[in-house]
Amino acid sequence: MKVKVQRAVVLSILLTVAVCGQAFGLHRYVAPRHVRHASLRPGIQPGVRRSRARRVAWNPVFRPSHDSLLRQNLEIDRMDLPRIQNDEELEQLKASQDLVPIIAGKTLRFDPRLAPNRRYCRPWTRDFLGDISEAYYQEFHTSLQVNSAVRTVQVQKKLRRHNRNVAPETGETASSHLAGITVDLQRRGMTKAQVKWMEEYIMPLKDAGLVEPEEERHQWVFHVAVSGRYADWRESKMAVATSSEEASIPDTIAIPSADVSTGEPQQ
């Protein structure tokens, strides 16, 4: 009897151990993964987030707008200028000198990607380019870059396929490049002082209704549409300057007479 009891106790102990072993088997120990936190990296203090790439603040004086595009097209309509459809019309306007070549020099250069047959604009737009580039050179001893000038409708359509921010080729907000009155001047790479100078130079002309400027964000250029009134304004300004110069020159210049006996000029 005593042996039976001992066997029963042993069996119960073995069953208990077997059941507990299976239970422990359901909960395997998983070693924690050692993840290297950014705050523990050398040179980075704990609790301090790494800043993302800095965004350059963009707060232009001449912000692009729907109203600006409307004004540019109203000026084109006021002057009764055509929107140039294709290269054939472009060449006709060159031949009639309604479009004139932009001349590069020490004060003005071209983006090499600008096709030679599109380095043209209206005569008064070229006058504006000559004036602003000369003044810019006198101030900074470097040249302005022309990125774009006259375009055709065909060219504008191609640009729109690759960049939806480009103005349309038709309608009341069509690109003013199509009439040849507009140029894009490189803004990228300018210092803050140079950008400020450009804005301060253009602002009085805008206030006088002689230009309609925009500072484009995606292309980083000064987009400037020049009114036909610029030619008259420039001519009158030059006439005033000439009159002022003439007024500053005496009508007669006193030449000291020579003493006959000595040949020395009399004082």
C-alpha cells in the first residue's frame, strides 16, 4: 500500500512538471533589440530633434498674380500687338524690325540655352534692357542675364507640357512673351543687395505704369513686361537731361587777351 502511494505521488509530480513545461514553452524569451536612438548619436544632444532642410523665405515685392497677367494682356491689346503664332510670323516681325535683336555685351549676357532665334524683343523693351543693365553694371560691375525673351505660341505649348506653372498660350492670362514685350532676367544667384537694387529700380517704373513685373518663384527670374509708353518716357527724360547739360555750359567762354608787348596773357 505504501509503495502505491509513493508511485501516485511521483506520477502527480511528473505530470505537474510536464504541464508547467508546456506552459513556459508558450512564452519564449525574446531578447530586446538594441536600437540606436538619434539622441544617443555622437554630436547630438538627447532631447534635441535634428532640424529638416532649411526653407528659404520667399517674400517678393512683385508677387505673381492673376491680376498682373490681366494687366500685361490689357497693355498688349491697347497697343494692338499680335500674339506670335509660329516661326514664320516671328521671322516676318524680325524682317519688318517690329522685333529687334537684343545685343549682348559687358552689361548683358544670355542664358546659353536660349535659342538664338528667340533673342529678340520689341524696340522699347530693348531700350529698357539697355538702361537697367547699364545701371546694374555701374552699381555691381557685373552683367544681367536674359533667360527668355520673345516666344511663339508653339513654344509656349511645349513649355506647358513640361511645366504647368507656365502661363497659357491663349486667353486673357496668356503669356506676354508671345507679343515680344517681355523679358525674364536671372534672379537666381543674386545677393540680397542685388535683388533689393532690382526691386528699387523697377518699382518707380511700375508705379508710373511703364512696366509690369513679377518675381517668379519656380524659375527664379524677374519677369518684366514693358509698356510701349516706356519709349516716350525715355525720350522725354533724355531730352530733359540734354537741356540740363546745355544749361550748365556757358554761352561764351572768356579767353584772356595777350599783352602785345610781352605776349603774356592779361589777368
